[in-house]
Amino acid sequence: MQEIFDDLIDYLKGIWIKRRYIIISTWLICPIGWGVVAMMPDIYQSKARIYADTQSILAPLLKGLTVQTNPDIQINLMVKTLLSRPNLERISRMTDMDIQAENPQQYEGVISRLRDNIKIKKQGRRDNIFTISFEDTNPEMAKNVVQSALTVFIENTLGENRTDADSAQKFLKSQIAEYENRLANSESRLTDFKQKYSNMLPDQYGGYYNKLNITKEQLQVIELSLLESETQLKSAKAQLKTVPTQSTNSQNKIQTSNSIKTSYDDRIAELELSLDSLQLRYTDKHPDVAEAKRRLVHLEKQRTKEINDYLNITSSKDGSTLITSQNPVIQQLQIQVNQFENMVASIKVRANDYRTRVKELENKIHVLPEIEAELVALNRGYEITKNKYEQLLNRQETAQLAQQADQTTNKIQFKVIDPPRAATKPSGPKRILFFILVTFVGLGAGIGLSLLLSQLSPVATSTSQLSKATGVPVFGVVSANQNLGLQKWHRKKTIIFVISNLSLLVIFIMFMSYFLFPDAIQAPLKRIF
């Protein structure tokens, strides 16, 4: 440790011996550097503070009715894009800085200066308070640039919603027109298809296979009913053959056709009740009412036919006279036989009709499924297009409501807290800091040069250094005689060093005072010169 301390002392002594280089370095660097710093032009800063209020009272009222955008995200986006090329060009035009550029290179320099010097910062993370600042040698220009940047920021933020709304409206209108044409084409294709295959399309019973199964089931039920009716007819005829005949006509109960009870009386009564109920709910043109009337007419004709057949029969198949018989049993059996015969005939007609339907459906097994599949595809395409069209109409109404809300009141309200002003005092450059820095650079350069030269041409300043350099032990020291004049010479060099540094200190203080006290020093000098 002592050795290190001794080496440090030797270095300092070497620097002190070469101290003339410190004088040369400081006088070459410091005055020139201080002059350059003093000649630097004044920089004036102008800034403005603005508050963006995003708490609009209209937002909670329109929640769920319009498309809600996040104003904070929009503001952050505009902050990031404020220094974009179009905005900088607009600011240069608003401040007439573009006129100062005589060629494209100078214009690019103007744009670059605006990009580098315009600063926008947000105060805090939650508060929407922004500071826009700009530095320039001309205070009025700095103010104009800040005012222009503030105007561009506000107008771009407020105009972004209107631009987005207009773009959305144009897009929705084009899409609605396109889907309207597609919907009309789908309706036209569906109408043409239904007209072409009107007699082959599925009805209320469902598709082809469902209709075929239902028809077959109904045919089975009718065939079973036909079998039951034929069995009852055979039984009634067998009973009729076993009953003894009578020829007395004095107690014949057949008076008129209304005194004969047929198999259609109950069905006609039920159908009339059903028709009365349908006519209470529907008009005569309703399909159910028309079908009920048609069936009622058909049953009345069947009843009249049965009565006529009954009255016209004069004998049974085996030759026995029954119609004029006064035996009520015979009369009743004959009526039953006639009823069963009519029922069998009616059921056969229905069975033949269902057999024909089944046969027609089975013959169309390769045609109807394809038609149904095509109809399903057409309906599916039509429904999809219709749903999309209705959704677009709803979106258009929502967009119009949102646009009207934006035109009525803005979601973002800007309040200028501090408007931009032309600075009366320069904000830069930091000359005091530069003066100190130049001083340290000059002093450091002199010390470094002195140390370097002391090592290149070393001078022994102590016995230990001399012994270490030569390797010969030193046994004694002889001081210089005053007659040689060495002490006087060293004293003179010291005085020159001190006077030089004091002179530099005075010059340094003058430079510092000139800029530290502008009102006390600069104002009188300006009045004199």
C-alpha cells in the first residue's frame, strides 16, 4: 500500500514538473470552448398542456344500442401517429416552414427537425393529460409549431370517428345492395322451382319417404277395415237367409225415405257439426271448409243412393220377397245388408285410391328425393342470404345511430389547460453545464499531456524513485545551492502557473456571470453596443 502511495506521489510530482503543458492546454482549449459555447444560439421552448376527457355522459345511455369504441385506445393511437409524415407536412404548411425550404433536401431537413424536436408526453398512466413541446431559435416559431401540432392532434382525434363512421356506412350500403340482389335472385329461383314442381313438392305430411310410409299405413288400415266390413256383410247375409219370410204388407213401416236409418246418418251429423265449427273460425274459401262441404255432399249422395237401393229392391238373391215383409227382423237385416254393401263399396274406392297413390309414389322414387334435396338446398341458401341481409340492415341502423350520436356530441372532449406561449427567456442551451464541461476537458487534457510527457522524459523526484530506476542504493541527498538559481526559477514557474489559472478563472467567472445574470450584465451591454 505504501508503495502504491509513493508511486502516486511520484506521478503527481511528475505532473507538477510538466505543469507548463497544463497552462498551454487550458489556454488553447478553455477560451476557445467557452467562446463557442457563448456563441451558441439561444433555444426557446414552447409547450402546451391538454386534457382529454373520455367520460362522456352519452356512452352509458347508448350502451347496447350502438357500437362502443374505447376512446383511450383511440387517443393513444393518435399520440403515436402524431409524428407521421402526413401530419408533419401539414404542420410545416400551417407554420410556413415549408416556404423556407428551397429544394427537396432542405424540405426533408425541415421534416426531420419537426420529427426530432416535437415532443408529446403523457403525464401519469391514468390521467389523460398530454404535454406537447417544441424548441426553436425563434420563440414565435416554437409557439406556432406547438399550436399547429395541438390543432392537428385534436382534429385528427375527432375526425377519426367521423371517418370511420362514413367508411362503415359506405361498406354497409354496398354489402346491403349486394345481398339485396342475391336475395332477389334466390327468391326468383325458389319461385321458379316451386312453379315447375308444384305437384311434386313435399306437403304438410313431410318429405317423400315420410309421405310414402304414411300412405302405406293408411292403406293397411283401410284394407283391414274393408276386410271387417266384408266379414260383417257375409254374416248379415247368412242371418237373412235363416229368417222366415212374411208377405203381409199391412204393417209395413216404410213410410218415407226419412224413416229409414242408413250407415251415413252418424257420419253426416258429425260432419255437419265439424262444418259449423269450421265456419265459425274460417271463411267459405278456406281449404278445410271447402273439403268438409265436399265430403258432406258426397255422403248425402251415398245416403240417397242407399235409400233408393233399399226401396228398389223387391226380392233377395234367392227369390224371397223381403221389402214388403212386415217382419221387422227381416227389414232390419235387409237394411244392415244394404249398409254393409255400401260400406264395402265405399271402402274399396278409398282402398283403390290409396293403392294408386302408393304406386305413384313408388314410381317416383328416383325423382322426388332429388327434387326435395334441391328444394332443401334452395331454401337453405335463401334463409342464409335472408339472415345476412337482415343482420346487415340491423348493423346499418346501429351505425346510423352511432354516427348521429357522434355528430350530436363527441366522445372525447379536449380541454386546453395551458395554451402555447412565446417564451421570453431561452430554455437552452445549458451553457453553464457546457462551460464546466469545457473547463474540465481543458484541465483534463493538460493533466493528461503532462503525465504523458513526464513518463516519456522522466525526472527523478525522490531517492526511492532514483534507486528503483538505477538499481543503485542512494546513501545521501545534497540540496541545491541558492547560487545556482534553481529555487528562484521554480518559484517563478509556480507564480506563472498560479497567475495563468487565476486569469482563466476570471475569464470563466465572466462568462458564467454574463449568462447567469442576463438582466444585470447583458441588458446594459446591449444598450451600450
